[in-house]
Amino acid sequence: CLLQLVFHATPAKGLVEAAKGKGLSQDEVDQAVMYCASFFGNLGNYKSFGDTKFVPELSAEKMYTFLTAGAADVAELEKLWEDCYQRMYSLMPRERQMGLGTTKGISTYFSSNCEEEDAASAGKFLESVKLSPYNTRLFKKVEGGKNVYTVLLASSVAGGGSGGTV
């Protein structure tokens, strides 16, 4: 949303010129443009090959200057910036790559507390009821000392299923 807001309000060429007008060097503008292009090209800030995270080369302050150089609504931009800039720059060990498990990486397919054993158990169950585990989301919670799983499956049919137990 942040980058879409910025580039929708000002074409890239105009944004580059405006950023230089706000005092950014050519190298800093190039670094900001490279990050934005990589983000759009990978549909996020993880490389589409290898699933490793990339962060802007220039400082957060300079990136903010670049993003606010154009005609985007400043109040909306500031809200989005505050919501995401720390995660944009974070290289905490678990955030450096996509992966499964509380120490191996992050995933949008599994809740943060899922481990490989959870994925294997859920996959085995799904296959036993003739559902592919691909394109599902698995959420784990612990209730009464037992693991309880919720599986979300993309579908064009509305409504819940009959449920099951892993």
C-alpha cells in the first residue's frame, strides 16, 4: 500500500526529480528506486527465488525523504510509514528468510508457532480426507495442553465445512 500510494500519486520520473530537489543524491535516489523496483518485481520484500529478505540500502530517514518527495497524501503516507518502516528494515534472524518453524523463518502459510511436525501431521490428515495441503493455511493453538489446528482452504464455495480432527 505504501509504495502504491507513492507511485500512484507521482510518476517515477517526477518522483526522482522531486527527491533530488529535496536534497537526495543521485546514489540515494538510485538506491530508493532499486528497492521499490525490487519490491514490486518480487511482490514483496523477499526475493522470489531463495526467499531471502532484502532491505533498502539507504537509511530509513533518506527513504522517507524519497517517499514524501512526491504528491502522495502526507497524512496517509505517514500512517503507512509508521506501520511498516521498522519491519521494512528489520533483519532479525527469523525475518531474514521465508521458512517454517519458530527459529527457521516466517511464513504466511503457517501460524508463527507451527513447526515442521505440525505441517506433516496436518498434511497427512488432509491427504487422508482427499484434500491437497497445497494452497492452504494452517493455524495452531494449544487448548488444554493439546494442539488444535485450523486449516483454511481457498475455495469458491462459501460456508464452513464439517470439520475434522488431526
